[in-house]
Amino acid sequence: DAELEDEGDDVLVARPPVVTVMGHVDHGKTRLLDAIRNADVGGGEAGGITQHIGAYQVTATHDGMHRPITFIDTPGHEAFTAMRARGAQVTDIAILVVAADDGIMPQTVEALNHAQAAGVPIVVAVNKIDKPEANPAKVRQQLTEYNLVAEEYGGDVIFVDVSARENIGITQLLDAVLLTADAGLDLRANPNKDARGVAIEANLDKGRGAVATVLIQSGTLRVGDAIVAGTAYGRVRAMLNEHGETVAEAGPSRPVQVQGLSTVPRAGDTFIVTSEDRTARQIAEKREAAERNALLAKARKRISLEDFTRALEEGKVESLNLIIKGDVSGAVEALEESLLKIDIDDSVQLRIIHRGVGAITESDVNLATIDNAIILGFNVRPDTKARERAAREGVDVRFYSVIYNALEDIENSLKGLLKPEYEEVKSGVAEIREVFRSSKFGNIAGCIVRSGTITRNAKARVIREGIVVADGLAIESLRRFKDDVTEVRTDFECGIGLGKFNDIQEGDEIETTEMIEKLRV
Ligand code: GDP
């Protein structure tokens, strides 16, 4: 495997950084990519960038030296994350575009979360500074809340004021990218070996067949090489650069459009060069078989309550297997009794295969897996192992705090009725690290958000060792340090006040829920 190859310092040479532009819609990502293309100081001799090939390289001047930078020409964090989901990380640095007249918007936060989750350093481009209402200082101040602290505020993130429209600050922005690359990233690759990299985008061209833009990550790709990209394979027949010129070879961080593949690879598919055509084809065929199997396995997936209802509507006779777990035995018995009283058609069977008191455990989930059952949790939650296993196995685990709601759900399902219009969704989980006594506000839970987002207007419940000890609580105060905030995201600390409810302990979990309109399929 190439990852295991000895790539000592002597064979590694510097490669250009690969940059993705992200940010809120309309903040100027596309326009900025255009401005950067036009700023290419080396573009002159080749006649500028003429071809859209999915990525392009520009030459910037830094400390008097001409240095290339590669830009992915698909703005936004969606493509970035879709590629990551396929196991490909192509981006070295993210440019976060924030319009100075608009400030931080939801997709700004999303984009920076995605970049931070990938461990990709961010350079902030504060755009539209030509506008009279631009407030670049406010953008800097807003972003400190998200751990992006500008250098001038003592942090280590470079903020550059730009106008994509008026071509202001573009060279400074490119300079900031190179500075960021030099400061913390060791961007090197061995150009003297067979190429490997990632497909950035691909399409089927009427005349030329499958064309794919690939980004070389290491090695050098040459015309005539046998390659396999995802389930596509073939010999590189021709390569085109962003200037529309044919090239014979391409080294690390170079984007090229490749012709000669059997089919269209997907964005994020990695490619390698193989020594023979045959090997490329065999790898591609193996991958295709594996994908087919994965699809089949998915089709055989566990039943959810919705699947059951659908199967029933289609006239397929089904039995519905249930596992009931509750916080007290009285509730479990009451639920079981009421469920068994539901008046249903003879063709459908309701079987309660297991019931018990306490948190939902891994063994409950295992049982659900074997007997294809749905788990109903009444005021209880799965423990960590059970939660992971349920997610992995696709087991439907549903939570209720009112018997009537559980009953109604199951009854509707058994009658093949549509789901309720609204459903309660879990929006966040915070773990209580410390309890602060406050005479004015009652007890404050010092928390770290473990998953999702805690929002000020959500409903909260307190869970102790898998048991719901309080439910339907309002969040009376939500603070980060001394500031009241409207939301706190995963991995951030916060203080939560639950008003009159004071029975909180270190180690408890606060789970928040919101009502959302259910999507109908
Ligand atoms: P995207 O959705 O982030 O790709 O945003 P666009 O690049 O499509 O830009 C959205 C709008 O903002 C367009 O009307 C652009 O012309 C405008 N725009 C982009 N950059 C600037 C800028 O620096 N100054 C001004 N005044 N308008 C800009």
C-alpha cells in the first residue's frame, strides 16, 4: 500500500496548498473565486483560465516568490463534506467568506463547523467592504464566539478585508493563504512515484466520453497511465489543464481533467495508478460487487415503525414485534396492557417480545436485532453502548413520556395510518460537569454539550443513569461565561438553569427536544 511506503524527507517536496471557499449563500463565494482567477499573476502567458475543470491553480506572489495555490471550484461546504464522507480530504485550507454588511449567518457557522471538524485551518475573507454599510470589525468580533480570533485581537486566524467586486484585498488574501500554509502545515508530497488523488467532479461528455477532474495528491500522473477511480477504470487518454491546454503529466496538488475512464466516477472517489490495465479493471469490478452487496444489506435492514405501516398498506401481512422498557414497573405494565387491548385486524399480529424496568441496554438492542423488533422507551434512554449499537444496526428506538402517545403511535401504525404531523426530536445532549448554587437563579448546571445543539427555547429533561428524572422543563437561562446565548453547540461549555427544578447532580444528562413538523414521504 502506498500509505506504508517509505516517504522519507529526501523524497518529499513542497506542494501547493489546496483551498476550498465556504460561507453563507450570497456572501460572495462565486464572485471571489472569479476575482482570484483574474488575479493570477502567472495566468498571462497561458492566456488566463479559460476552462472550467472543477479546480484551478493560480500563481501568487509571496515574499517576492511566485507560488501556486490550487482552488476547488465548487464553493460551499456541502461538496467538501460529501467528499469527506467518501473518505477523501482534499482541502488544506478553507477560506470562510463573510459579507461585511450581513455578518455571521447560519451557513457561516455551518461552514466553519465543517472546516473545524475536518481540522482544516481557516482564513477569513471579510467580503463586500466596498459597501457603505460594511462593518468588518463586527465580523471579527462575532467570530471570536466560534474560536476564530483575529490576529489583531491576539488570536491566530488571519482576517482579510476584501471586495470581490472591486478587486480589493485579493493579493492579500492569497498571501494569507500562503502564510497559513507555511505557519502550520507541512505540505509536501513525493512527485516521483505513481499518482494517487481524488476525483473532484466528473461528467459524461457526448464526444469525449467520461471526463473527470482529478486532483493529484501525490506522485505524478501521466498520459497512458492505467488508473482506477472508485468503480471507474481505464487508461488516461488525454489530460487538460484549466487553461484548456493538453498536458502530458501532472504532479502533486495539480488539478487536471482526465479522459479515458470507463464510467463517471463520483466526487470524492480516490484514484490510484496500477501497473496494468487488467489490475485497474479487477479493482473496479471488486468495488462494484462490494457496493452491490452493501446495497442489498441495506435493503434487508431492520424494520422501523414507518416501514411496518407501509408494508401493511401494501397488504403484506406483518407481525409487529415490540420491546418495552420503562422507568417504573407500573408504567411498563400499563403500556403493555393497553397495547394488547388495541383492536386490530386478524391479519396483523402484535407481539411484545420483552419488557423490563431500567435503561435500554445493549442486550435489548441485540434482541431487537434478532427478532426485528422496535424498542419503546418510556421515560428511559439507551446507555452509550446500546445507543451506538442501535445506530449501527438500524434499530428503531422510540421514546415516550406519555403512555397515550406511545399507544397512539402503535395503534395508528397497526391500522396502517399516517404518522402524526409533528414529532419530538432530540436536539441536544449536555452532560452536567458541576452544579453551581445560586440564590438568585436556583441551581445552575455547568455543562459540556455532548451532541447536537442546546437551544434556549427547547424543552429539557434530566436523565440520571438512563432514567428520566424530570421532564418538560423550560430552560430558564442559557449562558456561555457571562453572556446569555440562544444556542450552544457540541463540545462547548455552558451554564444551564432549569428554573425551579433544582434536583440536578454532577453526571446527569440534560437532553433537549424540539417539536418539528414531520416530513411525509
Ligand atoms: P455566493 O452565493 O456566496 O456564491 O455569492 P455570489 O458570489 O453569487 O454573490 C452574491 C451577490 O453578492 C452577487 O450579486 C454579487 O455580485 C454580490 N457580491 C459579491 N461580492 C461582492 C462585493 O465584494 N461587493 C459587493 N458590493 N457585492 C458583491
